[in-house]
Amino acid sequence: MRWPALYARSRQVPVSAAALTVVALVVWALGRAGGESPMGLGIALPVLTANVAAASAGLGGQDAALDRTAALRWAPRRAAHVLLIGAAAGAALLAVQALGARFVPAEVVVRDSAGLVGLAALGAALCGAQYAWTLPAGWLGFTLLAPPPGGTAGEVLHWMAFPPGTAVSTVTALALLAAGTAVYAVAGPRG
């Protein structure tokens, strides 16, 4: 068996892919039952967060000591893994939207999945892979429950909820992606 297959199995990629598929099927079914009315961020944000949370369980291996002592260069593999999680999380929602359920513009899906996967990578580096989901879920809860402050601070804190083309929200999401990917790629998951 080659290393990509071993890596995928050790990082629970098949289970994560199954979870993404189940979430996509449930959302697709809800979208069909909802008729032609478009669904908004109230559905899209939890779906993206669930996708990232399901896939983030694989940000750590079975043995942290083995990961740290392996002869492989982990940084590029870790960075690629984070980017693939973000791409898969966004692609699952975009696929549901392509089948007819309308939630949000594609730009919002891409921006939000990038920021959420950056948060998950930070969560894995700071709290461990088993708790990587806490930062994206916590930020989602804050975004949905706390009233946004005005101005730039509101655009930074509630970056997920702003329409496409909001520069501050986009920069915030990209900064979270860059910071999370860099920290996780260099440090790996907390053991």
C-alpha cells in the first residue's frame, strides 16, 4: 500500500468523506422539501461548519510521537491536508447548490470554508485534533448569537455573515486560513 492510502486511512479520510456525504444528502433533501425559496446563511454556515468539523478529526494521527519522529517532511503534507479539507467542505455545499438548493453565492462558500478550515487548523495545533472543531463551532455560535458591532470590528468578528465583496471579511477569512495552515503545518497537532 502506498503512502497516500496509508495517510488517508490514518487520518480518517474515509469516515470524514462519509460524514460530508451524509451532511450533503441531508441538506439536499431539506432543500428539495423547502421548494424554490432560497435558503440563506442560517443553513449554509452550520453546514460548512459541520463539514469542516467532520473533516478536522483527521488533522491528527493515531500516535503524535510517531508523527513527530517520522522521517517524512510533515509540513507540506499538513498544509495540503488543511487545504483539501477546506476544498472538500466548500465543494460539498456547492454540489448541493448545483443540484437546486440555493443558499448563498459561491464566493461566500469559498470565503467561509477557507476561514473555517483555518480555524480548525488552529484548533488542532492549540487544542489537539480531537478538539479542532471547537474554534469553528465557537466562532459560528458567536456569529449567529452575538449582535455585530458596527464598522470594521463588526466585519472582522462576523466575517462569515457578510455578503461577497466585503473586503474586510475576505481578508479576515484569508488571514485565518494562512495563520491556521502555517501554525498547523509547522507545529502539527497538539499531542
